[in-house]
Amino acid sequence: MILELLNQFMPAEVAFYVELVIIAVVYLGVFALLGLFLVWMERRVAGFFQLRLGPNRRGPSGLFQTVADALKLVSKELTATEGRDKFLHGIAPYFVIVAALMALSLIPFSAELQAFDINLGVFFVTAVTSIEVVGIFLAGWASNNKYSLIGGMRSGIQMISYELSIGMTIVTMTVLAGTIQLSEIVEMQRGGWFIWTGHIPAFIGFMVFMIAGTAESNRTPFDLVEAESELGAGFHSEYSGMGFAYFFLAEFVNMFIISAMAVTLFFGGWLLPFEIGADIPFVGAIIFVVKTLSVVFLMMWFRWTFPRLRIDQLLTLEWKYLIPISMVNIVVMAILVWLGLTF
Amino acid sequence: MENQMENQEFLADKIRTQEYQLNMGPQHPATHGVMRMILQLDGEEIKNVEPVLGYIHRSIEKMCEKSSYKQIIHLTDRLDYLSSHMNNEAVTLLVENALGIEVNDRIKIIRTIIAELTRMASHQLWWGVMGMDTGALTTFMYAFRDRELINEIMEETCGARLTMNYNIIGGLRYDIHDNFVKRVKEFIVHFKEKLPEYDNLLSNNVIFRKRTEGVGIMTKEQVIAYGMNGPTARASGFECDIRKKLPYSAYGMVDFEEVLRTEGDAFARYKVRIDEMWQSMNIIEQLIDKIPEDDFRMKTKPIIKLPKGDFLQRVETARGDFGVYAMSDGGKNPTRFKFRSPSFANLHGLNKMSENTKIGDLVVNFSTIDVVVPDIDR
Amino acid sequence: MKKEELQSLLESWSLDLTFIEGETQFLEVEVPAEKLSELSLKLKEESDTAFDYLFALTGVDYGKDLGVVYHIESTTHNHMIVLKVKTSDRENPNFDSVNDIWPAAYFNESEAYDFFGIKFNNHPHLTRIFMDEDWKGWPMRKDYTDEFNMLTR
């Protein structure tokens, strides 16, 4: 659409690159705003759960509080430990933020609003989000701090393990969908959301996905990477200013991505049941965002209710329960699809 | 198979592993104050814990040697600030017993009620912090909501919320406020509703159970050998409640249970404190209607001199068996004034508890022995 | 066990014990320093006494002498005894450690060392537990002067 508009007053090749730049800038903006909004939302939700108000002074309901906090972080001095690995310490936040940004570009907000719709969609998302672990690991390694190192090691163990369950759940759902292109997965759900049509295996898949997804985005009850009562701040102990802000924003955007994937795979993306409002333009994006924020709310609910797991319990949960369950789940789903027992 | 064995030996040669040290503290969220622990770690596994103390050592014992007995009472507030009333009580009882002052029932009952309220406030704070240490941040706010009500009662009674200084030798500083009985009763009704909520939030949470059950087990023999006390020791089945063993104030007049458990793990220590809150409410309920009309202060001499000799007074604070040991030469200052602090004694078990456990378990263990660092450092 | 019974039992052990006379709360026994570990072990092992809980360990400066006071309780019989050891050697005060008998003495002996400079033989890890490692002098002794002390009168 933008391409056609640009083609009117510049050559085709230039227009192509200009379009890329425009989309990149828009997505960077969306990324920042989304991060800030989610931080605000987390603080309000935390306040709601903790019998207090949360931010409420700057702007309507304290909406600009996080903007002020972000400005504070930008203007802060960058401090770092002596004897750190300067290069790795410097680039670690970018691994995390770029991975999150790339994954965000694949999220199908609505039929029209998707920056990058490739036929390998689902696998591209899992591939890109798993780069993030490299950033966290580097941050822990390069900081020259033992707390960071322990945090980094834990992230390595945790994120690589839980990547498996996420992958297998996604495979389960692609067996049902018959495609791995994100927009087509959503289109497949026009007759009914997958959580309904795939009934039992889809529901089990959703639970596994949410558990593994919470672990993947390093949130309580799986926030061992940061584990503030054990490790201070874990892998980002030695980051200040924008370095810290990148990690912080990426965490929240990752949470959004996990939720968006859950909505895409299980809750029909931008679709409402029975095609309600399907012909109003751009309503799809709103529906999608509302659905995603509901899942985000669920994850925030986890965070403000549950205690944290211990590292060995975390691995037991993954390797002894989630992986066998999701393996069986794939087979069950395949049999159901083969026998035509889905709705 | 053989190949694999060779492979492992080869790897063991190539990859060198070693234990390393980690400084936990002095500024660390889990140490609840300014304390440092040197951990000897093998990966995530703890091999040795060595506490480094003294970051808030204020030499209170030395100060006591230069203070009169009336002044000493106010220094004890700053030991275990969460059970300040019981600390005050220990010194007042020591002086009263040494001088043979018998206080009337009104004073005894009011002291006991306030002590139990303080114990509940302390256990509430501990419950909140325990949740925080395991990662559930919301518990802290819930605990403070209910603790606030106790603090308000204290504020109305004696003007202070935490370090009350309500005890003086031979009685109480002020009489209780007219609202006292009413508000305490209101609090009991409120808290009886909320305490099961605490249980539902943490005690019945599967993750919390997994984190605490079977963690940091101490047997009864170990607990006695290490000189541990209070709720921490009672979780291992050691009957050490001074309120039962050597009743002081009004504890002889009431009927309550000493909470004992036999498992000796972190969950037992947790549960003992929760059940102690029920017992505290039980004690208060028995006493609150029985406050007789009488003086709130007995007549004492203006300058208090203890007879020559040694005196020991033990009370049960929220943390355990608090002992005050005074050596007097007959003057108005003691020659030696020793505080036997329950936190210091309990800290000693930490190394044993945490042997070959993970870092996460250390935090849980440290939280369940419930130390207050100023009480350790004195 | 009552105070008097305990006293007669301990007298029968013939360990040069001095019993402190007068209206004392508990049985107070003054032990010669070299007999301390022998008596401690016996107090713990004998089933009649069974003193297994070290309640408090207090370093004391008597002015001329330095000493340690042990409050020991029995969890089975619920009686308490107070042991006192003294030495007039202020330069190098020295007692046997009771850490192997009551592990609870581990930190407490370090505390007495830190504040009074009393050394405990065979203690596995005697450190300045509260003060800095390089602190000069023993702050709880009566002859310790501290020019910054605002409480001095």
C-alpha cells in the first residue's frame, strides 16, 4: 500500500528502500511505545494486586510516568565495572533488543498490518527469539560480576530448555493448521479458534505454551535469571542507563510477543467469533491488541501471585513434565487430525 | 560404554572445575539488613556459608555498662526492633525480680497483650518478607496492610509505632487508651479473617511448598547442639517456649498451646510462625476482657540499684529465647550487661542447614530462621 | 534437679570446684581453667546432669581478672548451671574451647575473643567476628580507652 503511494513520485527501486526505512522507523516507534505502555500497565496491575494505586500523577492515570522514567534512564551516566569485556558488554543489549524487534515485525496485527509475512513465519519467530539468550548470556559473562555470571548461566540453561517446549507446542498447532505462515494460520481459524477446534490437545498445548512462554520471557515464577532476592539483579546488575533500559524494554516486548503468538496460534488472531465486525477496516488490529493484552494481563497475574522456582525444579518441570507432555500432545493432535476428530 | 568412560576421563582432564567464593552482602536484598555472607560455591551448590558480622555493631553492651537501669531499657529497643516490647520487658522483669517488686495484674496483663500484639506484627512482617524472598512480591503489601492496624493501636497507646518504650521499671509509662480494648477486639476479628488468606496465598501454593518442604532440615539434636531457639527450633520438635517453660508476666494465667512440629524443614518453620499467630490471638482473646482496674505503675525508688550478684532473665521474643544477663556490684550501673540474642544463636545453624543446597535454598533458609541483623550485631 | 542436689553431685566429682554462696538464681560454680573441658564433658555426658544446651557464653572483665561465664541448660531435666572461669593473665588469657562439646560456642567464643581478647584453645576459627580484623585493643575491657566515646563521664 505504502509502496504504491511512493511509486507515484519516485523510481521503483528507491521506493522499495524508502518503504523499508519507513516501516523500520514506524516499528521502532511502536516498539518504544509498546515497551513504555507495558511497563506502565505492569505497574498499574501490580498496584491493583497489591492494594495500592501504582503510578497516578503524571498524565492520565500516570500514563506519562514511564516516559519520565525513560527520559531519566536516557540521561543517566553509563557506569560499568572494571575488568569487564568492553566489546561484549557493549553489544549484549543489542542482541536482546534486535531479536525482540525482529520478532515483533512478524506479528500479524491484522490482515493488512503485518510488516513481514513470510511462509516460514512461525519458525522464523522461534529462531529469532532464541537469539535473545545469546545477549543475556553475553551480558552475564562480560560483566565481570559473579552475580551476573550466575544469572547468565541460569539463562542459558533455562531459555534453551524451554525453547524446546515452545517449539513442540508450535509444531502441535501447525499440525492442526497445516501451514506455518502466520497470516494463514489466522485465516484458518475463521471457522473457529484453534483452542476450540483442536479441543483437548490444543488446550494442553496452550497451557504448555503459557508456562514455557513465561519462562522464555524470564518472568516470575521463572525469573531465576534476575532473581532479585538471590542475585540482586542477575545478568543486568552491571548495566546502567540505556543498557539497562534495553534489557528492560526487551523483556516487556518479549512478553508481548509471546502473548501475541499465543493469540495467533490459539485465539484466532484478529478474528472475532462468528465473523463479528469482520468487514470494518482496522478493527482487526484493535481486536488483536485487546486479546494480546488480556494474555499479557494473565502473565502479569502470574508474576504478582507466584513465588519463584528453584533451578533444579525448573529443569525438572521442563525435562520431566513439559517435554514428554508436549511430545505426546503432538502425536495425539496428529491422530485427531488424521481421524478428522477436530471440530 | 568403555568409550564413554574414556571420554569422561578425557573431559575431566581438559575441563577444570573449581569452587569459587561469592560475597552475599553487605548490601543484598536477601540479607534483611546489613550482613554479609561469604559463600563457598560449586556451581549453584553451597559448600560453606561464613557470616561476616558487625556492620551495625553499636556496642550496646558497652553502653549499658555506663548507663543506669532505666536508660538500659531504651537501648534494648534497638536490638531486635521487631520485638522491642519484649526486649524492654526482659530488662524490666530482670530489675523487678532482682529488687523483689511484684507488679499488679493489670500491668502484667497489659504487658502480655502488647507483647503478643508485637509478636503478631513481627510475624506478619516476616511472612511478607518470606514471600518476597521466594519471589512472591505481593505478600509484603498484604502483610503491611494488617500490620498497620497493630501499629495504629500501639501509636494510640504509647505514641510510638515500633520502638515503643512502653515498659518502665515497676509498670508502664502510660495507662492504656480508652479505645484500646475496642480496637484490639476489632483487630482480632479482622485478622481472623485474613490469616486464612495468608495460608491460601502461600502455604497452599504448590511452588511455595516445593521450595520449602524438605529444605534445610534440622534434627532436634542438631538444633539443641547449635543452641538454636524460638520458632526455628520448635519446628524441629524442641520444646523451648519460655512462655511455657518459665512463665513470666501473665502467661501463667492463660491457656495456650506451644506450637511444635517435627519435620524441621523450612516449611515447618514457616508453619510454626503462622500457627503462633493463631496462638497469640488466642492469648489476647483470653486476656482482653480481664484487665482489672488498678494502678498502671508501682512505686519505685528514684535511683535504682541492683543488689550485688548475677541475674538472668529470659523472655520469649518473636525470634526466640532472649536472655538478659546482668552482673551487678551493687551500684547504679551494671558491671557487665550481656544480651543473649536469639538471632545470633539461630544464625549458627545456617551453615549446617545450607550444606549442599542451592543458592535459592539459602535464601529460603535465611528467611525462615528469621534473623534481625541489629539483634545479631548488638 | 534442685540446686542443692546438683551441688552435692558435683562435689562428689572432686574437680576443685568452688561453689558461690548466697542467694543465687542458679547453681554458680567456679572452675579452675584447666579443669573446664573435663567438667564440661562430664556435665554433658552424665545422664543425671545432661547439660546439652549452651544458653549463653559471656566474656567478663572483673577489673583485675578476665573470665568467661557459661550458662548451660539441660533440655531433659530443665535445670541450669552457671560455670565461671577466671584468669588473672591479662596479656594472654587462655581457656579451653568448649566448641567440640557444645557447637553453639562457635560464634560465642569468637565474640568473647573479639571483645575481651580471650583466646580459646582448639577453636577451629577464632576471628574478630564483629570488629575489623585490624582493630587495636579489646573494646569491652574496662581499661580500654576510646577517645571518641561520647558516653564517658
